[in-house]
Amino acid sequence: MATSGGNARGDIATRWAELVVAALIAGGGLVVVIDSVRVGITWADDGPRAGYFPFFIGCLLMIAGGVIAVETLLKWKKLAGVTFVTTERLKPVLLMLLPTIGYVILIAWLGIYVASLVYVGAFMRWQGKYSWVKTFAVAVGLPIVLFAIFELWFLVPLPKGPVERLLGF
Amino acid sequence: MEDVGNLMQGFAVALTWKNLLFMLIGILLGVLIGVLPGLGGANGVAILLPLTFTMPPTSAIIMLSCIYWGALFGGAITSILFNIPGEPWSVATTFDGYPMAQQGRAAEAMTAAFTSSFVGALFAVVMITFLAPLVAKFALRFGPPEFFAVQLLTFCSFVGMGREPPVKTIASMMLGFALAAVGLDTVTGQLRMTFGSTALLQGFDFLIAVIGLFGLGEILLTMEEGLAFKGKGGKINPRIVLQTWKQLPQYWATSVRAILIGCWMGITPGGATPASFMSYGMAKRISKNGSKFGEGQIEGVIAPETAAHAAGTSALLPMLTLGIPGSPTAAVLLGGLLIWGLQPGPLLFVEKKDFVWGLIASMYLGNIAGLLIVLTTVPWWAAILRIPFAIIAPVIVVICAIGAYTVHNNMFDVYMMIVFGVIGYGFKKLKYPLAPLVLALVLGDMAETAFRQSMLLSKGRMGIFWSNPLVGSIVTLALVLLVWPLISRMITALRAKPPAVAVS
């Protein structure tokens, strides 16, 4: 990662972020093109094959990604001091994102009610520094309200886990 | 007047106690969504959509569209009191709204904002009432080339009128089209880009994309900015409301311009956000107080709010008549119509008269109800914003996760929501627009079908897009809009040159 220019150590520079995203877009375009060629981009007896339209889309994606990359490279020097995100500001983002990923994995395992309790509770306790009483009130209250709204009122089933099975739902 | 008669019938449909109740719930939920960061009109409606599957379609669409009106109103509250735009289209409202609040004129600013929102929406609804049946009747004659042309116009106008770099708009749009192509190809029955995964068979649902991009993405951005809500008190009393209302008529010219900009940007899908900025910029340039804009001018609140609401409302016109939504929220409403088995488009006006006119009537009623509700309940909403983010953020994520799950009762969608959330965060930071991605994801299959049918008709020749004056002029207009950024760059370059060169 570039540490030259105005970026502090470990900060992510915008020009690198631009390049990575442009590469991902172009790469995505390549995947689309390859798969379109696989299913056929030409005409069959009954009309255009399945890859006919996506092929154009893939090409445009590759072109767009390429243009963005070239534009970034042309402005490379000018973008030297521009920071995408500083390490300091990235921390709260990751503190949000990582627990959320954990939460989603928990949903698959424990069902949405227990997972939400753990997630909201942990978030309030560690990030909000709330007392156990307040944390408990919100973290337990929310799943109960959700259960009432979704399962009882609107009859929309949400993912349930071992705990709900124990309670007989 | 046939339309007026239809509209009256629509009022009869909308004015049942049950529908009025749904309207009220919708507005309240909408304002709540508009006030909270990370929940906006588009993803709010997307999350609540599954709850309406069991309701009758007319009641459901009335409630969902009222959520939309509520969200449009709610965005203004946070902009003025907290200098935090609850919605992208209320960014321009902060420029003069927040300074007014700092000067202790918050009530005046909010009254002006709500009233001009109402005026903007009202004119847009009147326009829909009289224009929509005409457009629908006209569109009955459309064939595949015409439909593709209109869709092309939709997408090209994003490139031509967007505030983001054109290449990034194209990249984001094509990504949407590519994601839309994933899954079973309905024409040939072949699998595309599933790479042997069964989870990808169904393709990507745009509702998931909306919830991830606008919901989780927004939460991540808010975490980065480390928001602490420190706002002004939000008391409104009737005396100030009346005083402000007395002032408003003198700014009629600003309002008229804002309405025109808004309606235009709503129908051609520029959307509410660019409309609000354009209107603010225009008002600043034309007003004699232009130099004082940004210091708390009431005109600086009227202009963007009127335009945003006019655009947000008129975005429903192409959605209803052509099946082409003018904004992400209109796209979500369109998704709802499809789920209820109603195919938006010209035939809807013939086959489902009750539904269409009930919806249009509810737009009138919903906006009146919305104005009254927000004027009376502002202090509560301001209080909600004082709940710390450490509670609000995880609760919103939980709601987003439930919303994503309930679309298809599928855990894979919840994982995808996270992926879209990260994409949304990155794209927002690098100034890729999100609306084209969502619209392309919604319209992808329809656009592809229209294109393939056109190609079948012409045996693969592009000439079909210029085969009659109607389709030809739409396609040409679309292409002009597509290259508009290049043209305008050239014009500026020419003007920048010394005049002597220009003469020779």
C-alpha cells in the first residue's frame, strides 16, 4: 500500500481503492463475457442465444472498469494525498461490519431471535457501554416485539433455532 | 371528464376506514424510516413489502406509497434540526435549513419545508392524474422496440443527468444488468452465470440489493463518520405555522420552477436527489437574495424540498404507465405490484381501473394527511433521534436482516445483503451512483426481453430502432443524453478559449 504522499501509515489511499474496484468491475465483466460465450452469443434457429445480450453487458463492464483504471492512473500524482479511509475511522466500520457478519452466521445456527438478542446486547454493552439492566431490557425486549409482530400478527415465519424448538414453536 | 369521474371513484376506494388506517400507519412508519439513518424510502418499503403479501393489493399499495410520502417528509426533519440529511434528497435542504435552525427559526424552516413538499407533491399528483391515462393510452401501441427505446432513455438519462462521473454510472448500471442476468434465462431455459451453485439459480433479487446497498451500506458510512446527534429542539406552534404560510406565496416563482424541475427529473429518471440540487442551484442563481443562500434563506429550503417531492411523486408516472420506475423506491413499489400479480404498464389502466385510481386518490389523501401529521408530531421524531446510535444501529441491522430473509425465506439472501452492504459502502465512498444499479437489476430482464424481441422482429438489424419516427426520436434522444457529458465538456472547453478563436 502506498505510504507516500499525505497518507499516514496504514491508511487506505483513494487511488488504490479506485484501482481495486475498477479491477473488480473489469474482472466481473470478464466473467460475464466468458459465461456468455459458454452459453452462446450467436443466433440459433429460433433467435438470439442466451449469451447474446449479457455479452454486450460484460464488454461494457470491462470497458468501464478499464476507463476508470486509466483515469485513476492519469490522475495518480494528483490523488497522492487523498485518503479513502483512515485507520482510525476504519475501526468503527469494522466494529460494525464484523459483528454483523457474526450475527448472520449466528442466525443460521441459533435462529434470528436468539441471534438478535446476542447481537444487540453485545453491541450495547461493549460499544455503547450501557449498564447490564438497560442492555438486558432492549436486547430481550426487541426479539419479543419482533416475535409478536412477525409470527403472531403477520404470520410471517422467521428462522428459528434450538431454543425456540425447546419452547415448542 | 372521464378522468375526474375515475378519480372520484378512486376516492371512494381509498376513503374506507381500513384504507385510511393503513394510510396513517404508512405515513407514521414512513416518517420514522425517513428520520432514522440507514433506513430510507427504498429499503424501508423493501423491508415492509413481505408484510403486505397477505393484504389486498389496493390497501397494500396505499400503505406502501404512504410510507414513501412519509419518508420524503421525514428526511427534512433531520436535515433542519440536526444538519444530518436522513435521505440523500434532503442534503440540499441542510444548506439553508440548518442555519435557520441555528438562528432559532427551526419551526419556520420546517413549516416551509413540509408545506413546499406538499405543494410539490400535489402538483405532481395533479399531473399524474391527467397525464397518466394519456401516456397509458399512447403506450398501448408500443411494441418491443418502443419499450426498449424508453428503457434506453431511462438509463441514458442517468448517464447524462447524474451528478456522478458518467463512467462510474455506466459501470454501476452494467453491474446491475449483469446481476439481473444471473440464473435461469426465461427465453431459452439455459442457466447463466450460476457456476453450478443452486443458491444462484433464482438469481439476485433487487430487494436484497436495495436493503444491503441503502441499509447496511448507509449504517457503515454512518459508523465511519462517527455521528453524534446534537440537534436543535423541534417545537412548532400554530402561530409560527400561520406566519410562515403567509410568507410563502411571495416565493411562488421559486416554487413553480422547482415543480417543473422536479416533475421533469421524476419522469425521466433523474430522481429526487439531483432534482433537489438542481432546483437549489437554480433558485440561488435567480433569486435576488442569491448571495445570502447558505445563511438561512427560506427560499433555500423551499426550492429543494418542492423539487424533491415533485420528483419523488412523478417518478410513479412512468412506473404505472410504462412499467419503468423513475426511482429506486418506485422500483420497489413496482416489485410489489409484480408480486401481487399486477403487471404495471398501459394495460393496468384498462384492466385494473379500481386499483390505479385508488392509488392515485390515495396520493392526494396521503400527502394531505402527511402534512398534518408531520406538523403535529415533529417533537417526537426529534426525540427519537436522541436515542444513541449504539442502540439504533444494531436494531436497524436486525430489521434489515429480517427484511432480507422474508423476501424469499432464504438465508442466502441475508448473506448477500452483507455483500451488498459492503459494495454500497465502497461505491458511495468512491462516488459510484447506486440508483442505476438497482434500476438495472429491476429492469434487466424486461430490457433484455424487449431487446431480444426487437432483434427477432428485425432479424438482428439495429435499424429497427429507427424504423418509425416515434422509436427513432426516443432512441436518438437517449443517445444524445448518453453523450451529453462529452458535449457539455466540449462546450465549456470552447467557451474557455479566447473569443478571437471562436470567431474565426
